Amino acid sequence: MLLDLVVVVLMVCGLLLFLATTVGLLRFPDFYTRVHAAGKGDTLSTVLMLGGLIIYLLRDFNGETALTAVKLSLIVFFVFIASPTATHAIIDAGYESKVPYWTRRKGAGAGYDGPERRRQDRQI
Amino acid sequence: MDELFPFIIAKYNYWASLILLFIGLYGMIAKNNLMKKIIGMVIFQTAILLFYVSIGVKRGGTIPILEFGADHQPLLDATAYANPLPHVLMLTAIVVGVGTLGVALTILQKIQRVHGTIEEDEVLEDLRQ
Amino acid sequence: MKRLTLIILAACALIMLLAASDLPDWADPASPASSHLSPGFVEQAYEATHTPNVVTAVLADYRGYDTMFETVVVFLAALIIMIILRRTPHRRFCKILPHRPQRQGRDTVLKGAAQLIIPVMQVFALYVLGHGHYSPGGGFQGGVIFGASFILLALCYNLEFTINRFRERIVLLCCAGGALLYAGVGALCLAMGWNFLGYAALAGILGVSEAMARSHGILLVEVGVGITVMAVMVSIYYDLASGGDMREGL
Amino acid sequence: MIEQAPALIVIIPLLAALLLIPATPLGPRFAYGLLVTALAATLAAALATLNLVMVANEAVHYRMGDWLPPHGIELVIDHLSGVVLVLVSGCALLTAIYSRQSAEQDNPDRLNQYYALFALLVTGLLGMTATGDVFNLYVLLEISALSSYGLLARGRGPAYYATFKYLVVGTIGACFYLLGVGYIYIMTGSLNMADLAEILSRPELQESMSVKIGFTLIIIGVWIKMALFPLHAWMPNAYSKAGTTTACLVAPLMTKVSIYIMIRLMFSVFSVDYVFGVIPWHHLVSWLAVAAIVVGSLTALAQQDLRKMLAYIIVAEVGYMVGGAWLANEAGLTGAIYHILSDALMTLCLFMAVGAIIYRTGKSSAAAMEGLFAKMPITAAVFVLGWFSIIGIPPTCGFFSKWYLISGGIEAGHWAYVAALLFSSLINAVIFFRLIEIAYFGNFATHDGHHAAPARNEAPFTMLLPMVVTAALLIMVGLYTSEIITALVGKAIPPGL
Amino acid sequence: MEQFLIAIGVAILLLMLTSLYRVVRGPTVIDRILGVNVIGTKTAVLIIIIGTLSARVEMFIDIALAYALLNFITTIAAARFYQRQSQPVLPEVEEAEPAPSAPPTVEHPKTTGEGSHAA
Amino acid sequence: MAAVVTFCVMFAFWVVMSGKLDLFHLGMGVMASALVSWLSRDLLFSGHTKTLGGTLGEIGRFLRYAGWLFWQVVLANVHIAGLSLSPRAMERIDPRIIRFKTVLKTDFARFVLANSITLTPGTVTVRIQDDTFYVHAINPQAAGDLAGDAVGGPGEMERWVAWIFEGGKR
């Protein structure tokens, strides 16, 4: 019962983080800040959900489920390496190709760059 | 109308894949951009994959990998597993589709390099000269 | 013209959708597709081939002839892509692709990740290939993952680095070699006096029962499939990513 | 070993294709030798199989992997497929011998890979012919289609766009076929042709709308593959831009094997009663065939390029055979099957002759024919003989197949089809005389104004030999028409027609 | 508990569909790649949940791991492709400094020297 | 040396994945691990291992670091979740790119640092050009966190990473 509660808490936390990720992805003003939302929320929410599933599996503990749990934790480990790397690759590519940015400073710099920048981006 | 809805729900897999199929076919026939033609082709093939795979589903059937009972003997109850044949067929069809896609992309790359464009009318224009 | 196409296609779609009325319902256990051949496969496959994964058994044994040609299709795709893209450029027509330099000292993160992930990925690929009998997997899946590990290497380091590890000629040899292994196993069975691809013929060589011989035969051909698919993935990546001139990839 | 012959037909070219890749360092002569040897062995296996069939006087079954048919895949070779197997492997062997110079000329750098594609195309065609499983047929259809894309894209100049179009259309065709098989599979649960035929004969499936749609989709898919009239637009461009060897291999065989498949599916999977009794649109097909014949012939008349002209003639010939098969009588079907044989031989003959002309002159327009009789007398003779067969002049086999087709048309009372056949022969004769005029009386004056007899410049021996053999076969097959029909073609006619 | 897992799965699916907005809308290609990456990561979780529900999770782990790997490679490849397309071709001189339109740069207090390269 | 360690790790991974302990599958595992450790001999454990003891020490220190890092990840997520769900998000965002030079020598240590920066609150590594890091910070506070309290020296995280891979004191 207690384990069930832990599972529920973990998975709901994961879901909430994913919700935050999605909201951030839709709401943030420019590409770079969206990467923040997507890159971070994605990692931990995946990990939390997988953690919840691991505990759910381990409720009836035997050799087979233990092995399965170890395999699942390998996915967790993989996510920890892969997710920041993918985030970095994406933001590096965006930076290199001069994706328009958003900034609060100065009236002229605020908002997106002019339309010609975006048209240039479309061509790719 | 009352009959149509249960009918669609009961056979929604055919509806979904056929609609997808015709979207792909439309893209293949009507689009001017050759890349979009290829995308239409992929949609078309995917629709057929879905069509087949949906045949294999059996209510109450799990994936067709035999489960072992406590006595280490497999449970050989055919109704407990999905139909394996469509999966096998579609594995083949996927591979064929990927091969076709690769060849299509290659030829497209060559067209782009020879004619300088992947718009069909411009390619035809270039050929006429 | 486009509107005409749309109308014709919509009409065809409507006819075919309405004709779906005499198709069996979705997931109907009594439909002919689920009741004619499939019970036979599920019930006989384990006894005949010692392979719990029925899909693998059907794929590599009952319909092994199809799968052999499937491997050939993969090989064929690599061959065609190579023969079209790698031809000496046509003097008048083809433009030379623009050349972008490799970036130096920039890929620290990707290289670090690749160092960690690639070996693990390769073992995973071999695991998927070797355990096709017991879990979803087999030659195609394992080959794809193995090939993808080389693609990851090419993405994170660069194309030249990968080509130096895995040369184009060897890739092509692997493409043909895997399919040759498959067809060779089949031809071996034929030479042993059984029909083509009757792996039970291997029982004499391996010294096991016929069902086990079929199981090992399946593993052998899966290895062949895996080699071909792996090499083909790499070959297609080499050709398509560099436009056929092997100078630079993504 | 003889009972393994059906499997060997498919395996030998496959193994040859796979072995050609590691054999690259051994040089072009080895590759050529390997290909020719393998195809000769294939022809031997095909002849052995045909012999088996004729001795047993029934279909030979070969179980792949020793599995019983509805679960496993089997090869089924009866009289019809036996003939087509011999035809395909024979034509492939002749083309392989012929390819010595032109293949090396077209592919200086990648000859082994080119030959591997060649062998795989042959594998696909033979496998399609031999198989008894509808899904296996799809896989082999795609193998032959993919390798023909590769071969055609190797062609000259703007071949890429033509090949791309062929690829898109071909994929639509193959996918239609696959979808049709899906419909049939849903309704029957089987993929084996014999098993399907048994299940489909049940009365509740006869009227099923889904089976009808499946049949329609399958037939449309095969029609796209064979370039029947409204679906033919991809073909002439693709064939006329191809390399010489490619054209000789692809043009005669692809369409003929597709027609064989149509006949096989119509009568082995479905039945005569089903196709001509239940399917509501079977009357339309012969009109489609009439349109194909007329349009194909007229367009051929307008062409300047020799190979494009031949490609449009193939469009018309496809009309002959489809019309013959759908006339719903014995003479028509006999004519269609016999025409598969004779048409393959005569298109092969003509494409080879044109290839030799292109090889020597470098041109493919009708102007390349100038002074042909003086420059290349043997090639010219072969060309004339091939064209006689196309027109339908006895004793070439083209005459006899056309004879059967016309008598089938008369029997069915389908006068438009008969008229179209005669019209097409007339057009072919017109084209022939136009070409002969150029060849004989063409202006081969040199620039200084006086007539100089051009030097003799015959095609090389490896090109001449298969050409002469094909031309001889045209006459031989013509002379032995009645034997071939009673011993082989007649046995392939389904009962009830 | 099963209902709970189904609910979580459906919620994930809905959120994935919402993320699809970013894929459809863009505005730049790289935004779409980002959206696809997010969806792909969650797909792996969804596969495991489905496996748990059908009580055969050990079969689905392989699928999920393979999917996660391929999704990672896809993302990297797409990003690299996008990056490559915006790189200058060889005849031009390669830009040494980062893009002029990048966000404003402030020197970190601890680094010394190094001229500012702000836009 | 590196190949032996790689082989052991790969074989352990195989056994975990396979879960079948009969001779046939273990034999396949040995072959697979040997193949991979030959193919990828210069990938895993390349460049930054000297001895077995050194490797084990690195792994031990890394595990301690991982605990700290996980806490940082949680903080990062709470931070970003709060930011994106907050109604006044736009006012709290003030993105900028900061640049600094790292003291880390090996590529692998830089990789660990870069990924750690990406995982921690408010910062994403944008680019590494040799030893220069470009980091996108979502607001000035996050940039300040990265710097750590000791102005002029490396930030806290960088000190951790340096401690793992280059010994020295934390």
C-alpha cells in the first residue's frame, strides 16, 4: 500500500513536470528558452515516471522482476546521458544557424528579429 | 445515420488506414514538389502497413511470443496471442518500403544536382531545353 | 487538374470505405485471418522450431524464403544507391556539391556521449539479434541498431573518422556477405538432400535434434540478416549523407 | 538433384549476384564469365523443370524449407510458368552474352555491381514466375522493380527524372497489389494460391464486395506494372533513356512477366467463372486494350527515336495480350500466352539490333539507320526479320500469335479488337517501310557531295551471336507453332474457358 | 492501480499531442526538432507503461530502449543536418566568432581579457 | 588494459540484458562483448584512464558527484516548472549568453561539465570551442549560480568535476 502511494506520487510528479515542460514549450518566447523547458523537464519527468514503474514492478519481488527493474534503470541511466546531449546538440544547431532570439533589454532589441531572418530560416 | 456510427466504430481501422492511404495517394499524384511526392509515397506505404497490422489484432490476444507456465511448458492457446502472420508480412513490406525510399531519395538527389531543382514543372522545363 | 484528382480519389475512397462493410470487425477473434492459418503457427511453431517468439519462427523459417529476398532487397537498395551516387560525375550535368569544412574542437559533448553510448549500443544490438528467439528482436532490429551505432559515430565525430574505421569496400563486402550467409545456409540444406532452407538438415552437422537444428538455423540466418542490414545502413548513410563523394557527412 | 531444379532456377542467379560483389578484384572478364555461366545454368535448370512438368503432365510443387503449403511457401510450376521460366532465363542469357561490350562501355567503373543488379532483376522475374504464394510474389515484384530502377537510372542523360517517375508509378502499382492482397487475406486468411483458389470458390465469397475490390486492386496494380494504356506514361521515357543492355533486358521481359502474372492471378487464384461471371467490369477491359493498341501504334508512328518507337509499340503489344486474355475464349487466351513468347523474342531481337546500331553509330534517332544495309548487313537482316514478326508476316511467330488473337476476337464477336489488331499491323508496316527507306536509300552522301559506299562496320561477335540466335528462334518458334501450342500452351488454358 | 496507469498514459498522450503544436507551428525548423525530441522521449515511457499494463514488460523494455536510442540518434542527426545547412561552404572564409544575431553576451566576471564579441 | 575493462563492462551489460545463464547464451555474450570491445576499443575508457585503480577512484568520486548532481537536477526542474507555470513568467525571464574559460583539461571532463551545466537550474551549454564554454542562462540569477561564490575561481560544479577527474581538492 505504501509502495503504491510512492508509485502514485512519483508518477504524478513526473506528469506534473511533463505538464510544465509542455507549457513551457508552448509558452516561452523564443527558441532558446524553450530548450530550457524541454531539456530539463524532459529528463526528470522521464526519470520519475520510470522510477515509479520500477517500484510498481518491484511490488512482487522475485528474480525476474528484479532483472526487469535493473533493465529499466539502464534506461534511466541512458536518459541521463542522452537527454542533455540532445539538448545541447539542438541548441548548438540553433545558435549556429542564427535562430532569432528574444530579449528584454532595449526597445529596439525586444521581440523577434525582422521577418527577413525568418524567411531565411524557412529555406532550410 | 444511426447505423453508420457503430459501423465506423467497429471497423475504424479500415477507415483510418484507407483515409491515410488516399491522402498519400493524393500527395503522390497531385504535388508538384518531388520531395512531397516521396512523402506521399511514405504515407501511402504506412497506410498499408497499418491496414495489415490491424488485421493481426485479436481481442484478448497478447504479443505472439509464447508465455511459459510454471512447468516451463509454453502456453499454446492460439486465442491468447495475436496473429503473427501480418507482423511477418509487414516486416518484409517495411524493409521493401525503406529500400524504395532510399532509392527514391538517391534519385531525387541526382535530379537536384542535374536540374538544379526538385519542382516537377521546372524539371520538365529544364528537360525540354 | 488537382481538383479533378481530388474528386476522383475521394470517390474511390468513398467506394472503398463503404465496401468495408463486409470486412470483419476490428480485433474479431473469429475473422478468417485469425482463424485460418494463425492458430497453426502458434500451436506448431514451438514444437517444430524451439522458438517461443512465433514471429521469428514464421519469419525465418516458415516464410524464410520471403525473408531471404527481404535481405536481398536491403542489399539491393545499398547497391543501387551506391551505383547511382558513386558514379563518376557527368562532365556536363552534375554540379559538384558545396564543401563545408569540419568543425574543429567543437564536438566535445557529442564525442563524450558517443564514447559512452556506442559500445553499450553495440552490445545491445547484438543482444537484440541473439535473443530474437525469446523476445521481440532478430536480425533486422539488431542490424538496424548496430548500423545506427556507426551512424552515431559518424554524426558525433565525422564521416572521415568512421570511414577510416569501417571502409567502404568492407561495408560492401558485408552487405553481400550477410545475404550470402543466408542463401548459403539454404543451399547447404539443399546440398544435404533436404529442400532449400530446410534447416532440419543441419541436425546432422550440429548433432542436435531437428527442432533444435531449426532453432540454430534461424539464429544463423538472423546473423546473416543482421550483418547485411548493419552494413546497408552504414553504406546508405555514407552515400546519402555525403552526396556520394565521401568527403563529408552531416 | 533433378527434383531440386525448381529451387535452383531462383537460387543460381541470386548466388551469382551475391558472389559478383566479392569478385570485383578479379576483373571484368571474370564477372562476365560468371554471369553468363550462371544464367546458362539457370536456363538448364528451367529446361529440366519444364521437362519434369511435361513428363508428369501436371504442376510440379516445391516446398521451401520443407513446410507444408498453406503455412510454408511453395513454388508451383505448371506448363504456363514452365514456358515463361524458359523464356525469361533464355532471354536473360542472350542479353548477358550480348552485354559484353556495351555494359563495359556504359559502366566502366562499376561493372560487377551492374551485373549484380542484372542478375537480381533476373532473379526477381524468375521468382515471380515460379512462386505459388501471393505475398512472395509481391516481394519478388519489388526486387525486380528496384533492380530495374537501379539499371534504368544508370542510363544516359536525363534518365533520372524518367526513372523517378517510373519509381513513383511503380510503387503505386506494387502498393495497390499489396493492398489487394490484404483485402483477400482479410476475407480468406490465406496467402497460398492453391489454398486461396479453394477458399474463394465458396459461394459466400463469390459475391463479397471486399473480394471484388481486392481483385480490382490487384489487377490495377499489375496493369500499372505492365504499362497498360492509360497507365503507360512512365514507360517510353524510362526505356528510351536506358543503357543498351538495360533496355534489352528490361523492355522485353518486365511487361511480359507482368502479363503472365495477370493471367496467373486471374485463372489460378480466381477462376474463369469469377473473372468473367462475377466481376462487373470485365467487358471494359477489351475496350481498354483496343485503346491501348490504337494509341500505342499512332504514337509510335510519330516518334523519331528508335527506342521510343519500340517502347510505344510495346504499349500496343500489351494491348494485344491484355485484350486476348480478357476475350473470355480459348483462342484469345492461347493467342495471348503465345504472344508472350513471340513478343518477348521479337522485342528482344529489335532492341538488340537497335542497341548494336547505337553501339556503332552513337545515335538512336531514325537517322542512325542510314546506310545500314551496307554498314551492318547482319544487323540489318536481324532488324528486318524482327520487324516482320512485329507486323505479322509468316513464317515468323508474330504471325501465328496474331492469328490466334484475331480468331479469338472473331469468336468473341469483338470486331473493334480485330480491327485494332489489323490497324496496328498496318501502322507497323508503315513504320517499317519508312525505316527501310532511310536504311536503303537514305542520303549517305558525304559533305563533298559524291556518294561513297560506307565502310562495313558490323557489330562485334558477342553482339551478333545472340541477335542471330534470337532471329533464328523467331522463325523456329513460328515453324513449330502447332507443336508448342498442343504440348505447352494448350495445357495452360484453364478448364471452363 | 491499473486504472491509474491508464490515466497516466492517457495524460501523457494528451500532453504529447499538445507538444505537437510546437512541431506543427514552428516557427523555425529547429523548434520542430525540439518538439519531436520531447515527444520521442515520452514515447519510450509510454511503451513501458503499455508493457506494464499488458503484464509483459520484459518484452517491451527492449523496444523502449531501442526506441530511445533511435530517437536520440534521430535528434542528433536532425540537429546536425540543420547546423550543417547553415554553415558556410568552403570557398567562403569560415566565421571564427559565433553568429552576430545571437543573444547579447556578457563577459563572465572571472574571465579576463578576450575582447567582447557581443552582437 | 582499456580493452579488458571494456570487455568486463560489456559482458556485465550483456548478462543483465540477457538474464539467461546457460552456456549457449553466455557463450554468445562472450563473443558479442569481445567483438564490441575490439570494434570500440578506443571509445569507452579512452584517453582518461591510466590504471585500474585510477578508474575505480574516478567511478567512486563520480558516484558522490552524481548524488549532488541529482539534487541539482531536482532543483533545476522545480525552477523551470515554477517558471513556466508562473503567470508572470515573461517578467522573470531575461535570457543571456555568458562565456567563460574552463580549467578542465580532458575532453571527457569537459563533456561531464557541459552536461551537468545543462542539467542544472537555468543554464544550457550552447557551445564549446576548445576550452571556452558558451552558456545560455535564462536569467541573471542562474548565471550567478554558475559562477559560484568565489569570484575569479571556477564555479562549484567545475570544482567538483575537476575533483573527479584530476584529483586535487574539492
